[in-house]
Amino acid sequence: YGHQLECKACKKFFVNAPLNPQRNAQQFKEDGLRRRAIEVLVNTLLERNLVHFEFEQQTKKAFSRHIWEKFNKRCFKCGRDSDPIALEDMALDHTMPLAYLYRLDETATCLCSSHNSQKSDHFPVDYYTEDELVELSKITGLSLEQLHSRCVNQQVLDLLVKNVVWFYDVFLMRKDYQKVRDGILTADKINDSLKRVIGGKVDLAAEYRKRTGRSPTSVTIV
């Protein structure tokens, strides 16, 4: 019915762990498409390019290598107890989660693939120890106050509300997002992801109706 019935621990160990091996390639592809859509949305609202292009244009250096070297070529979570990881094996973590509308930028964290999967969309305060948060603040430049927060990116949320008609009538009407896969419209997945993280702050569909006098046609309104 659209509500998660398990706590985070049970969801991770008793739901996701058994079911992930049963997910097909299409389902993993869909999840990747949804995440890429959120990344594109955030960058578009901020009128920014992908950080990889911006960083290389400004510094003539590769962004991934910059983060890798910044973290001494080690996974931040397990690096003290392991050998350096190869650049191609590094996972770039958003530090502040993409799901909550935070853009990948120079505050990114170097993680191994295993710990990147574990952290997923967790806020730093819910994944790292206090000592690790202090160290992470020094490396990334993010304040401890920011690393302790569990808030959606208010700047991006304000821009999303301001551009809500464009979001429904243009962004979600893109060809890839209007495809139905496994019986679910991709635009609905993107919209539902946003509703989960900002539902307590604003109702995007209601804002759209307020501006246009109608419901959006790019998503399924129940």
C-alpha cells in the first residue's frame, strides 16, 4: 500500500538480502535509471553540469582521480585496515545522499564498492562513527553540523517547487521516463522517490494543481 512495514535493520537483512539475488537485470537497470534521473534533475535545477565535466574544465584534472588521491587512494570506511584500492575499483559516494537531492560534487567520498553499497542512501550520521565524521569533515570540507543533519537539500527543493510545472510537463514527459516497465511507469518511480523524501514538507502534485488548475498527466495520480 505504499508504506514500508519493516524497520531499517529488518529491511536490510531480511528483505533486501534475500530478494536482491532474485532481481533481474531489468530491475537493476530501472533503479539505475531512476537514480540518474534524480541526478539530472538536481543538476538541471541548479543549472550545473555534471561535476566530472566542470572539474576537468576548471582544473584540467580528472575528478575521480582527484577524490581518489584526496582520500589517499583508500576506502574511507575500511582504508585504515586495507591496502590502497585501484582507481577503477573506487566508488564515488555523494556523502550527502542523492536521494535527498544532494548533488555529486567535490565533497564526494572515496569508498570501496562494498561499503558504497552498504552506505547507499544513508545520511553520514547514520553510517559513520563520530570519529569518522570528524575526519570526514576535515577531508571533505563539510561542517560537522551538515554531516549530522538528516535534511533534504532545501535549496534544490525550493527550486523544484518553483519549477514544478516544468518538472511534470517537461522533465517527466521525457521518452525514457514515459516507458512502462514491469507494469510501472518510470515517471511514477521518480515521482514516488521524491514524495518519500519531501512528503512531509510539500506536496508537489498539489503545488502543480494550484498553478495549473489540473492534475499532471505525466504521472499516475491515485
